Amino acid sequence: MKRRQFLKTAGLGAAAAAVAAPAIAQSAPEVKWRLAASWPKSLDTIYGACETFAKYVGEATDNKFQIQVFAAGEIVPGLQVLDAASNGTIEMCHTATYYYFGKDPTWALFCAFPFGLNGRQQNAWYYDGDGLKLMNEFGAKFNLAAMVGGNTGCQMGGWFRKEIKSVDDFKGLKMRIGGWAGKTLQKLGLVPQQIAGGDIYPALEKGTIDATEWVGPYDDEKLGFYKVAKYYYYPGWWEGGTALHFLTNTAKLNALPKNYRAVLEAAAAYANTEATARYDARNPQALKRLVANGTLLRPFSQATMEACLKASNEVNKETSATNASYKKVLESIESFRSDEYLWWQVAEYSYDSFMIRSRSKG
């Protein structure tokens, strides 16, 4: 009797498994995506964020959902990845959206713009403020959905062949500078150039440009700028924090099962944190090596910074007057920034300033 009961129960279990298996299979389909990055593989910080993202998506789904990562130029040029994701040539991309200010300057606000939020403040605005909501509302016009995917923190002010003693030294200077900051510097006489990361060194070496900025010590050392320009300025006031994003074709994203979408968001959040951690950990030693190799560190003067802030405010006012999307996003950022710096002044700045003074005293 017990044997018959066992066989009956086992039979029911097998039948249940046979019924359940197709439902499980349907919730975990085989999916293969392509992700095109705006970066060369040599930049293991920001290109590495793509690799981390793809790795965790694969592991979390038993490799049912695979994302193949392509460096700049392998499918499309680095500055065309947004278009490729938008039109469905690829499923997603990883980029700095300020590259696309020519389509709409609002894109720049989601990445970095002069005197904007710092890196931590950007994460706060995206995750707990209106940042992602506003970005996805705007991105819908381009058939794109966004996930935050890395932050460089505050960047350096760039590499120059000559000293910048005053704002007048910007006049006539040809500088590779990414994004919307070029609009501000144009007001001060500089001639901005938009050049992808892998093409900057030869342009600087040949004298096609007089100056360049990229990110900071760790990446800049890899790109070799110190070999052809010796003056290294700080801070990068146009990029107090630079948010990078995974942009996904909306139709492709909506076709995914809900659990796969959750995996994408979790993997992007980890990649976002890891990218900033890598920069924070690696920049100090890279800066020491650059100085040891003859790099001359220089701060932008207070007068230069104030002239740049004035020019930036003019650009924001002029653009807001003709672009409703820009105005809406900028107002959100400026309101958020005001409250953030109220808090920074009380705690973060006070603590960091004390620790920096203590370090300098040994």
C-alpha cells in the first residue's frame, strides 16, 4: 500500500514538474544583446563598467541573458552609440550624454555641465530626487530609457601646452573639450573641439589642438597626454561630477521579462558604484606618477573661475529662454544643488577641509 501511494505521489510530482517547466522556461528566455560603448578598451574604469554590467547580468540569469560589449569603433564610432541604440541597430549603449548636446542641449544636463552637481549629489538627484524620472521623460523622445552607469567624480581641468594665467589666455585656443562646456568657453574666446577619447592624443601631438581634457590622472596617464602637454590644470569646473549612463532601446527593454529588467537595474547600480570607487582609489597614485614624470600642476585662478561661472550662467539663461526641456531640468538641478551645498557646508566640507589641513601639517 505504501509502495503504491509513493508511486502515485511521485507520479503527481513528475506531472506537476512537467506542467511547471514551460512556465519557468518562459520567464527565463534566451536573450542576447549588444552593448556599444563610447570608450576604448584601454580605459578599464569606464569601459570596465560595461564589462562589470554584462558579467553580473549573465551570472544572475545563469547566462540566459547575455550582453556582448563592444568598444568604440567596433560596431559604430564612439560618438554615434546613442543613435545606434535609439534606432535599434543595437539594444543598448554606454556613453556620456553631453556628447549629444547638438541634438538637444538638455542631454548635457544629465551628464555634466559647468558648475553643476558633484558626483555624490548626482547620485542623490538620480536615485532619490527627480533625476531618473526627468531623464526618462526626455529620453522617450529618442526611444531610449536610462540607467545610471558610473561617475568619474570631479575631473581635472585639462592639459595645456602653455600656462593659463588669466581668462584672456583662452582666446584663440583650440581645445578638445567634451559636451556643453565648450559653449561657455566659446564666450571666452576658446575654440572647442569634439574628439572621441581614442583620437585625442594624435591631435594633441600633431598640434591640431592646443589643449585637451579627458577625466583625471588615472585615465589621462593611460592616454599619454603628459608626453605632449606639461601643464595640468584643476579643477574641472565644467565636470564637478560626470554621470555616465546605460541607454536602452525602449522597445527592446519593454520586450524583456520583468525579472530581467530588475537584473539590468541591479547590475547597472553596482557598475555605477564600482566606477567611482575605481577612480577614487586609482587617481592618487596616478597623480604622483604624473608629477614624477614632469607634469606641472596648476590651479585655475579665482578670477578665471569667476569669469567662467559668469559665462556659464549666461549660457544657461539664454538656452532656458528657448528650450523648455532644458529649463525644466536645469531648475530641478539648481534647486537640488542649493540644498545639497547647504548640507555640504555644514558637514562634508567642514570635515574634508579639516582633514586636508591636518594632512598638510603632517
